[in-house]
Amino acid sequence: MMRTSFLLITLVLSLQTVLGLDWPQWRGPNRDGVNTERGLLKTWPSKGPTRAWIYSQAGLGYSSFAVVKGKLYTMGSRRGTEQLICLDANSGREQWAANIGPELKNNWGGGPRGTPTVEGGRVYAMGGQGSLICTDLNGKIQWQTSMNRLGGKVPGWGYTESVLVDGNLAIVTPGGRQGAVAALNKQTGQVVWQSRQFTDGAQYASVIAVTHNGTRQFIQLTQKNLVGLDSTSGRVLWKSSWPGKTAVIPTPIFSAGKVYVSSGYGVGCKLVEVGAGNQVRDVWQNKVMQNHHGGVVLYGKHLYGFGEGRGLVCQDLASGNDVWTGDRSLRKGAITIADGMIIAVNESNGDVVLVPAIPTNFKLAGKFQIQPQSINRSRKGKIWTHPVVANGRLYLRDQEHIYCHIVGSGGGTDAVATAPSPAVPPGKKFAWTAGVNTKSIDVIYRNKAQAVIQQVFGDPDKTQGGWLGYTGMNVTNAKGEKYTTVWFGIAQGVVKEVRFDK
């Protein structure tokens, strides 16, 4: 029987990874492609980090992932309809799906391209033809609209934008004469403003939000211009020309009053300073980084990304100088940075590599290949989904297949496993204390998601109502009493209470 309520236990340094931030939108919490978790693997075994699960019914498309409170959100086209899909992030089991609209047809592969955004109990998802839905966390549609209604025209490769939610606004880029960028009321979908001074056609980049010169600004890049818009009105605050060709895809990067942009097809990159009074000037412009679509990430004072025809590139932000070029066999792909390590996916063959994000030199710290690979991918398509790390897990995709690998504690085995967690979850290896001080288990785990509990302690040994029970524990309370079973009381996916059995 359960007894004696306590607050939770000591968290040791090796478990910091499981308390990592969720990944609620495109490129993470700050839209910068950086995961700030600690304690992730710095090297991988020969066959890669342990695979926790694979889900093979995601349908067509290149949508990446949002991961929030133990749920993974993505999009895929199934039976000709694009859908917002919710999976259990720890098991890969599908929870629900919501229809977005008809499938985008494209020679390079049909289906949705963007990443869902999760904010305030809502999920926002835009399909390849520009249909936009907002659902609750159970998949019930709250409102919907389309870029066509906002004056937009579907770009050649489809809408790839990931919706930005900022304050009470949902920001999208339909493109066109009514205003290239539109701000919608995030609760109702009603138009708040469109940027009538800025009417470029939509490209493929996603908007970022910054506060600069005392003003909240939305920054977007098109084939012709890099712009900053006033968040309250859509008025153009500043503009810098951009000689984009064919497709402009990477998300802009803002740092200390400067904006970095890059695109492929021989265009290159530049750094723009937004000075006092929103006066702009080019700090430098060159072709060191010609990033086609896989994204550039700023880490410290250096930029990392794939330069077309060069492989992985490190570039100095301040000067624009080339610092190093990695193994050219990596060719081209998409990246993210987690715990100071670059994780990159080779678009051509599905190789996934681990490289320290340091300016001194390129050094391969791990490599494995996504398997199995899609049999439904277009012959012109490649593995273009951006990798995501959240709560100690690495999420990858090739069309219908979504893969989850453990890159936190317990992920460094030399075999690919299919079990949802290590044989002995790391949380069971330690002697815990309860109700002793501010580092006790209760303080650390209060209001933590159920997903965090299961990442640390694995699947429960027993359940009772909304309680998850873990046996074989070593817990000592403030009176010196010993307990071997810990019960976590879960409500709405969050720990609300903890109890112990002897």
C-alpha cells in the first residue's frame, strides 16, 4: 500500500540530460537550432546510439518535429491528405491525427514540409499547399485558414514555413500584394495585420522574433529582401536587399544587433548590422557558406552548416572568414547542435554524424546510418528532415519512418536495440533521498512531465489509477527510513504527488 507523501529526490550530475528543454517549434525554443541540455553522449558506438523505437506510418513529407511534455508532433501525407500527427515521444505510439488539407504534389516528393508549433495548449501546423490549422492538444481543430485566403500563391516547392507564435500572434508568410507577412490572432485565426509595405512572394524561410532598438520585430528573408517588421503593425522598420536565386530557405540568425543570412545556388551569405534608428549596413558578404536548405547554427562566435559543394563548414561570425571545412564525403544535409555537439544528417545516404562544435578543427566523434530507409521516397527526393534532440533523445525521419535514438544516459551501447529504454534505467542506479533538502527528489521532479519520469526510471513496474510505481529503488527519508518502491502521481501528464512503499 502507498504511504507517506514526500517531495522528490537528489538529481545527480549524470541525469541532467533528462531535465533538458522541450523542443516546441522549428529549431527549438529560441528558433536557433541549439539544444542546451547537458550530459549527452560525446561519442557514439560503432552502430550508433541505442534506438528506442521506430514508427513507420508517418506518411510522405519532410516535416520535422516539435517535442513537448512527452508528445512528438509532426506532419505527413497519408491517403492523399496531409495530417498533423501526434506520437508518444517515448514509445512512438500514435496518439491522434488531424487533417490539414489535400496533399501537395511535387516531383521532389509530396506532402508537408514545415514543423508544427506547440504553444499555450495549442498546436499550429501549415501544410504544403498553405492550409493552416490550429488544434488543441487532443487534435481537435480550433480554427483554420489558408495562405491563399491571405493573398498568397504556393511557391514552386510548396509552403515550407513553420508558424511562429509570439505573444498573442501567429505569424505566417503567405507572400503577395496583400502583404507578404501576416499576423493572425492565435486564438481565433483572425487577421490582425498584413505587411502592406512588404509584398514579396513567399519563399521557404521561417520568421524569427527579436527585441531590438526597443521594439519587438519580426525578421524574414525572401528571394529579394531581408526585412524587419514592427510586431504591432507590420510596418517595415528596415530592409536590406538579397540577391536570392531559385530558392531561399535557411532561417535568419540574429545576434547582438546583427542578422546573418545565407542561401544556395551560388548566392552565399552576409551579415547585416541593424544600428540606431534601424539604419542598416552590410558588415560583410561572401560565399564561404552557401547553405541550400539544411540550416546554419550559430554556436558561440562561430557558424556551422553545410556549404554547397564543400561539406560541413565552420565560419567566423564577426569577420565572415572560413575557419574549417569538414569531411567532404558528408556532402550536404541538415544539422542541429546539442550539448556542444553538431548532429548532421547526410541527405544522400542517411549517414548521421556527431562532430564537436569547436572552431579549432573538424573531428568525427560518431557515425551511423539511418536504417531502414524509405521505399516511398520520390526518386528526386532525399533525406531532408532536420534532426531534433529533446530530453536525451535524437529524433530522425525519412518519409514514413520516424526513428528515436537515446543520446542521453544509457544511450552508448554498441548495438541497435528496439526496447523503449535501457535494461536498467539510469534513475534506478542511484541511492536517493526524500524530504531532506532542496535537492531532494520532490523538489527536482515536481511538475515534471511524465516523459521525464519514464526517461529516468523506464517503464513503470506497476500502475494504479493515475500512479506509476517503480520497484527496486533505494530511498532514504529524513528520518532514516528505507523505501524500495516509489509512486509518481500523474495528472494531465505531469507529476503532482510522490509516495513511497517499504
